[in-house]
Amino acid sequence: MTSPAPTTPRPEPPVAPDLDDCCRSGCVPCVFDLYEDALARYEAALAAWEAAQAPPN
């Protein structure tokens, strides 16, 4: 018996900025700061999604 398809899609990781995306003028927030924030949100969302996909014990 196969498990049913997930009802929510797997979260997609954020796209990392290129080195040239940073203007190097000390912007706050920098594109790399924004990426780090997005990456943290993605990792939390992925962990929650994986927990929801786990079969019940």
C-alpha cells in the first residue's frame, strides 16, 4: 500500500544571491542578510513539513 500524496508541497529553498548582488556599501539589511533570514524561515518550514509527512507511530 502506498502512502497518499502530501496535501502541501515541500517548501522550496530560497535562491542565494550572487556575490555581485551586494553593492558593498554597508546596506542594512544587505541582500545576504535577507537571504539568511529567508534560509532560516525555509529550514523551519521544511522541518515542520517533514514532521507532518512522518507516519504516525
